[in-house]
Amino acid sequence: MAVTQQMGCGRRRRRRRRRRRTDLQKATMDRVRSAFNSMIKRERYSRFTVQQAEDGERHVEVKLSEDATEDNTEEGQEGDSPTFRPAPQHQSRRNIYYLAVGFLLIFAIGYLVGYISHRETQVEPMETDTEIEEENGPEILPNAEFQLDWKSIGQLLTDKLNTQAFDKTLRDFDLPRRSAGSDEEINLAKRIFEQFKKLEMNPWTDIHYVQLQMPDSKRPNHVFFGADFFEPMGYLAYSAPGKVQGKLVYGNYGRQEDLDIVQKKNVDLKGCVLLLRSGNISFAEQVDNAATRGASAVLIYPDTQDYQYVTNTALYGHVHMGSGDPYTPGFPSFNHTQFPPTQSSGLPRILAQTITANMASTLLQKIGGPESDASSGFKGGFLSSSYSLGGSQNITVEVNNMLVNREIHNVFGVIKGFTDPDRYVVLGAQRDAWGEGYARANVGTSVLIELARAVREMVEKDGFRPRRSLVFASWSAGEYGNVGATEWLEGYMASLDKSVFTYISLDGLVMGRGSFIASASPLLYTLLENTMKDVKSPFGPGTLYDAMGTKKWEGNVLRSMSMDDPAYPFLAFSGIPSISFHFISPNAESYAYYGTRLDNMDHLNYQTNQRTSEMTAVAAQFAGRMAIRLVHDRLLPLDASRYGSIITKDVYRVYRHISQLSQSGQVKDLNPTWLSRARGSFQRAADGLNRAILNTDLDDEEACRILNNRIMRVEHTLLSPYVSPLETPFRHLLLGRGSHTLASIAEATDVEQLHTQLALATWNLQGCANALVGNIWDIDNDI
């Protein structure tokens, strides 16, 4: 900071000296003109010009003219090129003598002025800060980022994001209630807006009008089973409303393999009510799997084997097989009146309701039917139950949830870049929760605020100059399926992929202490690895990279990104490289208190061994280092080559599947060779990009921008252009959901659909390879 101030002061000193030299030169020339004018009275006139050469020095130039049109002496216009013309008089040898003397005098004075000014330019005494008087306020130095190396930047961030800062912020933003669209949540949005405003981050608010489903207080949901009557407090948003009756069937977690086991035991699933335990997959996937098998309703409960909390704990969640407002699929809900009535294809057609562990225990004791095999993994933690599969006794489920219109606010602030301000990384955190949402919402919101404050201070006080911009976003209605974030993506779909090059989710950063997991686009794997090497482990010696197994880190850390992940719509819907990460307890994959009213400070402190603030500070440092690396480096740290192995594996699965179908005679004239060639095109394009990077002068800003344009195309061009975002919102060829994905093609049995989807997937992948190449004349046309 001292170096930056000293440089600013030096610049002001040089400006003042240049002004003094200019004034001295002008005064000297005025005296020369006056002397010459009084000495020479003749027909010819002279023009004296003070001109500035390319080297910044001033020189005297004299031009003579034979014109004699003026009778009286005229003084030229004021400025850098004054002229004068004396009245014509009789020529004489005496005048010629005076003229020669005048020329010699002008030459000597000009030489002296030039020598003095040149000497002053090269030698300037250093002054102390106390001798400098501010003239025009503080000056921003556009190239000041080169004063800070990466180690200094990282240390500054670590110093600012400390445990003491989070002790206060976590307390300040801890609320007893923060449900989406409520007065408490809107007031919290205003507080965040004011924080951004105080930090001079040019905040703005994005308002949406969305449909949220909530219980009807006048008509609560019910479950009837023989003489037992239950009125659960929890609920699942976007369930189909109504009342159904069917045979009660136990289906473990509701995965496809679980339901296969049930049907192999000759238990009919058509029209049944499936009892499932929570975990492994999302509520929406459980309901969708059940609907696919013909069930009429689903009941979901927390089994004591998976959740170690009181058995009367209510569960909350949603069952929309998608994200965003399901009643404005594919377009933003700025105002419902301007859109035709429609709904998402991901809305379930069957009833769904949560019940407590106590209620489920009662049902399992009376369910009857065949027992599951011991090796099936169906048995849970209820010692009083044999976990029979049922299928013999009727149960009635009634769901009376109602749709309500809610105004929700997304709040944004920005720290603009100095070189490419039109390119930005977005850091976002969910603000709402079912109850207190301490781990779900409070930790992420606190990190969002503290990280914004830290980076802003680094820019204002420490000389950090990010090349690209950082956008900080506080989302609403995240508990209903990332509604706020998805509506923003839908609202600006046409432009975001050209500007947003990475999304970093700050949701669920701290779930415990002792381990670390992450889900990310493969483009971010290298950045994730390097950041782990930079951050000290909060639960062991060395770095986080050391703690997670060094070269084995991928197997220990990386997880597939689920549809419920807050980063998923950015990646699979908008084609923006995205990442979410979590500090978590050993051998855990999720936070047990999500979706309950037990998500509070006490339970998170227990999971972190009373070190929540410390873990939050480390998580903030981790997110901050990734974000700053993304906006600091000349070249975007996104590694396209990391997609190579993933594409190869998926193409191999498709190749093997089609070969098996061909050998069995189910398909004819279907060759996956073209898909394999498209894979080869992508690999060559990625290798070509790496060669271009090695052969490019990274000090050349324009060359770096061209390379960055190519890098930014990768993720977006993996979105299939052949499917509708209304019917198939997650269009990503490799990480999306739907029949267009390579994973789905590798399991397809419909021959006609297989032909079509294989062709479309081939050109989707080839299009990505072409975009990565850059220039159309360099495209590989080997396919």
C-alpha cells in the first residue's frame, strides 16, 4: 500500500514540474519575441512555433515568409503557435546584420531551454509523503495488480477472512425464521443490499413473482392406515394434491435397483403407496421413480439408521424434477400475466408427503407381506420391525397443499474488473430456509458478505486490481428448487454464457469437520486441485491437498453433481462451469439436519467440535482463492483437457451398448464410429488449445482474450441444441438429464430413438470441438 501511495505521489510531482517547465518556456519565448520585434522592422515576417515532439520535449521552430501584406505589427493568436508580422520598412545591410544576430540569440535561448527541461525530466528528487499535497484526490493505478504477487494476494485474503470476523457475522445474520418471500427474508435481503451499498458495490435487486406450494392451515395433510391416523407437520412442495388409496409397499430408498428387488418378490407396484426412507437420492427422484413404476403416492421418512435425531422430527423439501418456478418453465417469472399458463414437465403427477420416524415405525410393524433378503440392504434401524415389503393392506393419503404467489428478491453487488470488466465470476448463496437454516443459509450468507468486504478492501487499500469482475449474489427461494437463481438464469439466458465464466456456490460450505467433498465441472478440476494445495488443512498438518490423499484426491473428494445441488442449474441448464464444495464430517455425504427445523447453531457446532467460525473462515478462504485466481490471471484457469477422459468413458459405454444390441440382432446398420470420431475431434481441439497457450505471449492482452473466448465456449457448446429447455431443462450432453445424454443413450432400448439420439449427440459433441478450435478455417472435418 505504501508503494502504491508513493507511486501516486510521484506522478503528481511530475505533473506539477511539467506544468512549471511549460510556463517557463512560454515566458522565455514571449521575451524573445518582444526583443526581436523591437529590433527587426522589415518587410519579411517570422513565425515562431513551440512544438512538442514525439519524445515529449518542446522545441523552438522559426519559419520565414516573403509575404508583406500587413502594414502594422500584429501579434499572433495566443497558444502554442503565436505569430506576428511587422510593418514593411526599407531593407538595409544593417537590418540583415540584426537579423543574423537575432537568429543566433534565438538559437542559443532555445538550446538552453531544451537542455534545462531535459535535465529536469531525467533527474527528479524523491520527496516524502508528508511533503506532498493532494491536488485532485486519490488516483487509481490501472496496473497496480502487478505490484502484488500471488502469494501476497493469498496472504491478504487469509488475514482478512479470519475467525473473529465470522464470529460476529454469523451472529448478525442468524435468524429464527427466513422462509422464502416472508417479511423476515425480505428484510434480510434489504440488509444485504445495504451492506453492498456501504461497500460501494453498485448493488441492484432482481424481483420475481413466483408460485410456491405451502400447506393449507385450514385443511392439513393426512395419512390413514387402519385405525391409525396421522397428521404430519412437514410437507413436500409441488406434490400433486388430492386423496388416494392403495396397498402400502416398502421400497427402501426408492432407487431403481430397490424397486427392481421389490418387483422380483412379486409385489405389485401399480397403484400402490410406496413407503421410502430418505437418503441417497433426492425427494424428486424418489417420487419420479415411483411414478414410473405406477405408484399412486409416496411417503418418505427419516430412518434411525441414517439420521440420529429425535424420531418425531418433521421433514421438508420439494419434489419438482427440475429447478426454478415450475409454472414458468424455461422463462423468467418477472410477471406472470405476460406468460401463457403452462407448467414444468418435471412436476409429479402423484401425491408425495413426508412423515416422521415414529409414524413410519408404526406402519412398518403392520405392513405384512414378504420379507426382503438380508443382503438387499432394506433393513433399517427399527429393531421392532422386520422391514417386510407389504402389498397386502390399504392406506389412504390426502395432500391439500396450495399454491401461493410470492414476491422474491435476488440481491447483487459487483466489484468491477480493470481489464475485462465484461467478464465475471459469480459467487452466490441461498438466503432462505425452512427454519433457522444455520448451515443451509446463514453460513453461506455470512461468507458472501465477508468475502465481498475482504476483496473490496484489497482493491481500495492494498493495490489489488482484478482483471475481471466479481458478482456477489444472494438468492431467494432456494429451498423450493433453486427458484431465485434459476429465474435469474432464465431471465438473461441469451447473454450470461458470454459473460459469466464460472459460478461458485457458497451454500452448505460447512457441514462438519474432518473431511472435504466437492462437485464441479471438469473444467474446474485443475483449479480445485491447485486451490487445495494453497489452503492449509483445518483438521490436520499440511495443506488440504495433503489431508485428502494428494494424488488420490479425486477419488476422495470428487462427487457427481446432483440435481438438488445449487450449482447444478448453472452447469446443466446454462452451460456455465460451476462448483460447490463442503467441509463435512468423516464418512458423511450430506448434512443430517437439512430439511428440518433442527438446522441451528447448536447442531452445527456439535458437528464441527465447536469450531464453526474457524471452519467457515477456511471455507471462505478456499472460495476466495478460487474466485481471485479466476479474475487475476491473464488466462482463464479452466482446463478443457480434463473433459477428455469423461468423454472417452461415456463414448466407450455407448460403443459397448450398441455392439451388444448388434450382436443380439436388435439393431442393424447402426455404427457408433462417428461418435468416436467426434470424440477424437474434441481431443485434438483440446490439445490444439494447449499448444496455442504454450506458443502465445501471455503479456499480449488481445491474444489472451482470444484464447479465453475459446475456453469459455466449451461448457456452453456441450448443451444440446436439439432439445427444448421447457421439456428438458438440463440440456448438458454429459452432465444433464434426459434421453439426449450419452449416459441415457448407453442404456436406450428403443431402436428408433437410439438412432436419432446417437446422431444428435454426435453432432453436439462435434460442435463443441469445432467451437474449441476457434477459427472456421482450422476446424477438423475428419468426421
